[in-house]
Amino acid sequence: MIPGPIDPPARLLMGPGPISAYPSVLRAMSAPLVGQYDPFMTATMAETQELYRGVWNTRNEATLLIDGTSRAGIEAAIVSLVRPGDRVLVPVFGRFGHLLAEIAERALAEVHTIEAPWGQVFPTSAIEEAIVRVKPTLLALVQGDTSTTMNQPLDEIGEICRRHGVLFYTDATASLGGNAFDADEWGLDAATAGLQKCLGGPSGSAPITLSPCAVEVVRSRARIEAGIREPGDPTASDFVRSNYFDLGMILDYWGPRRLNHHTEATTMLYGARECARVMMLEGRDAVIARHEVAGRAMLAGVQALGLSVFGDIAHKMNNVVAVEIPEGVPGDTARAALLEDFGIEIGTSFGPLHGRVWRIGTMGFNARHDAVLTTLAALEAVLRRFGAAVPAGGGVEAAADVYRAAA
């Protein structure tokens, strides 16, 4: 039997991501396809690059998209910047620090890690001490780790890396667009993200920005594949071992040469362009402020319901909060009830936090007043159903107070 057309149920995605996309992003993704070298296509690619310079707050010419999920951007950055045998330092304070270490290991780096307890971040001094001790080529650090909801301060780390001759890469998948991010001011050499969190789109395209120093490293490893190689093209012996994620060839695809590296994912390009356009139209600072207010409102709401918040609140991301599941409440069953009866999705977590916390997101299109209040009202109803004693209307009123004060 041939299945019917796609007809997904209505959902309010209030978990740690993916989230509900901006309606205009979905409309953009329904636009007609054009050829990959059509003037409209190349102009759209150039527009997208300029928009993301605004999102990253950078002047980096090498600002573009990697076709693939946010993990594709991470892998492209690491395999292109790290030669086999290079030392890579990864400070781990949640699941996604472990992911950076995993990818660096697969790139045949000599990987060194330091760890902070889940729910905490690193003091800058601890990272500098590790840099001095390890002497890495690259520091790979997550900004916002949704597994713990913590937001690692980055503003002083770039200067430390410069003093010690270390490249500085950050994974901003879960934080970009909803938390402060200043690529140039903070001295980032490389940063990657995804669309499915604060940028308000679907997973499948990974924005990336590279400093001139990072581009120099990538170019020093340049090798163009046979079949499109021209006389005089470089053929480095320590070339990037991934063809698809070779940033040298990808830069030439996005640059004036328009190297035929792959066929751009046109529909994802349209969506990524619209994510950035929406942010810049509203105003970068205004969008971050909207996330900050929505995050404070959700935090006040869950606390007013008597729920304990996991981790160091002073370093919590704007866009997600982790709450301890009340004793006696079956976490997964309650989450299923929230989805089935109210059409609202929240998340659990990984590793030591699996089954211990719920993660509730306020991101992108859903970082708004009605989504926050609706989620808190539904959560209160579900908690009552499973025997938790919660104040009637307390969560909604506390969140509404935050919005009233902000207004």
C-alpha cells in the first residue's frame, strides 16, 4: 500500500531542540529550485554569507554554510583544522564536549580533556592552566551545552589562545541567536552552529565562520580532487582526509571560483537564509533579549510550580532550563501525557541526567509569551495528574509577572 502524503500532527516543540520553525522559514523552503550556478543561486549564496556575518557579529569573509546537520559543521571544522598528531584540548562540561573529543580522535588528533561537573562551567583560569600544560594546536569548546543547559563564558578565552598560539574553535549549535555571541571581539578562529535551536529553522544546514588565521591553516592543507583539478592547483601532502568536509574545497565552492565540489542543498539554503534574515530584521540584540526574557519567564514559572532547577543558574543558557523531575512522578510517562494531551514536547537528558531532569526550551519562534504560558499551564495540569502538589496557576502567574516587568 502506498502511504498518504505527509501530514504531521500539530506540535509545540518546547524541548531542547529541534523547535518549531518560523513560518516564514517554512514558506521560504517551499520556493522553486534553480540550478546551482544560476545567477539567482549564486546571488542567494552571497546574500546568505552577508546575513550570517551579522548573526555571528564578524567581518570574516569565510562565513558560509555546510550542507548537513550541525554535527557536519563541527566535523568540517575539526577535520580541516587538525592534522593527525596535533594536540587538541577539549574542556568537557556535558555530552557535547565528549562529542568534540570523539570527532577530534577520529581526525587522529592527540586529544586531551579536562572535565567540570555537569551543571557547572569552567573558570577561565582552569582553561588557561590546561592550555599551558597541554600546549594544544586547537582548543575546542562548546558554548552552550543543552545536555546540562550551561553556557560557558567565552569572552576572555580568545585572548588566552592568542597569547599561547592556540587556534580557538567553539560549537555554538545550541546557543547562537539566543545568547550573546561576538566572534571577532572574542577572538574566535572558527565557530559552527545549526538552525534547529535559537535560529528557528529545521536541522540540515550548519552555519560556519572562519578567521583569516583559520583560513590560512585550511589553505595550507589544500588538495583539489582529480577531475576538477587545474594546472597549478595545490596538492598538499597532509591534505584533509575527508572529501566532503574539506573546507578548502568548500571555500572555493562558495567563493569566486565556484569550484564544483558538491551540489548545494538549495532548499536548505533558502531556509538558512530566511533564519538569518528574520534575526537581522528583528535586530540581533532584540532577538537575544527576547530569548533572555522568555528564559527568565520559564525559569520563574517552573520555580513557582515548586520544581528544582538543575545546575548553576548564574551560567544557565537563555534558551533552555533543566528541572528536576519531582519524586514519585514518572518522567517519561508524564512527558508522553504532555505530548498526547496538549501537543507539547519537552525533553529529558543524557547520561547521568537521563530520567532525572526535564529540559524545557524557549527558542526561536517559540521564545514568545503565549508559548511560555501555554507550556506552564499544561505542565501544571500534568504534574497534578501524577500526584505532584503544585500551586494552582502559580507557574503562569510568575511567568506573566516577568513579561509584565519586561514590558
